[in-house]
Amino acid sequence: MKKIILSLFVSIFFAMSANANNFPDIKYKNIKYKGKISYNSETNTWSNAINKNADNYFTKVKGFGDAYDYEDKDRNFAFSTDCEYEFIYNGSLIGYSNRDLKFYDITYANGGISKRPLTIDEIQAILPDYNIITLSQFSKNTNAFKIKKHVGDLKILLYNDTDNTFSGYSFYSGNAKFKHFLLKGFIVVQHPGMIQFSDLGSHSYEKPCYVLLVR
């Protein structure tokens, strides 16, 4: 029994380690489970530091699915961002949703939050090393988009500028070599080829398939 428990513990430990490290190599740290953030309504800013000027601080706890909730200082539910990845950027709380393939600027007021999708320019300022490709750029006839790969790895962020959602979607390829991450729209292409973004290869009006042609 002890061996079984030890094996289970080791498996869980490595799974947690993989999840913690399996984010794109960007400089913004994901707010950790049980991590605390504070909000200052006078300056309308968020911080990783808990300071005396903050109206409240919130603790990140497990939510539904892969998303997380936040509790207030009295351990009551405060809000959920419905995002898998969150970080503080210039005083703003930024979240990324795998379902939406979007970044959000999250604001707090009247005991709740509101979310505004970031513009492409705002995302590019945060992630200058990534080539942002929007879904509206794909051909309406073939659902394909061509991009050239230069020397070195090609960092791509597939960004949703439509009203569709993408639960169940993943990247697939038979010839291209790439790394993908827990953040669904991010890949790093190491060898050119055809890369498919789909829900298990299906292609329909409700669940279209998108094809990246990396030359």
C-alpha cells in the first residue's frame, strides 16, 4: 500500500511540475494557485503585493475545470475570470482563455469583475516576439493561412477575433515540427510544414478546421 501511495504521489508531483512549466517562454509569471493579488480602486490597479492602500486582496483557488476562482480576505467567493492563465502587467490584471483564444483586461468594481478583450496592438506590445495570426486572416475558401519561417524558431499566437469558441481544439501535424503549450493558441514552430488547428480533425460550419502553411 505504501508503494502504491508513493507512486501516486510521484505521478501527481510530476504532473504538477509539467503543468507549471508547460507555459510559453514569456516573461510574465502565471499567478500561482493560492497566490494573492490586491486591487486599489483609487488608482484602478492590481498588484502582486498586498499593501495597506488596497481595498481588498484576493486569493487564487481551484475553480471549475481548468479555470480558477478568487476568494476575498474572508475566504468568500469573490469572482472567477474563466481564464487558465493570469498575470499582472503595468497594474492591469490580464487573463487568457483557452476556450475563447483571447486575452482579457480584467477590472473590478461593485463587488464583481468585467472583462475587455485586448486589441491586437495591446497584445503585440505585451508579446513582441510572437507573430499574431487572427482567425479572420484565414482564407474564406480554404480556411488556410500561409506564413514564412525564417532562421530559428517561429513563435505563433493564433488569436480569435470572431465570436466563435474553441473548446476541444488542438494543433495537429504530420510533417511540421512544433511545440505546443497549455495555452491553446500558442505554438513554437521548429520545422516548416502544414499544421492543422481543429477539433479532432472535424470540419463543419459549427467547428471549422484551420490550416497553417508554414513555408
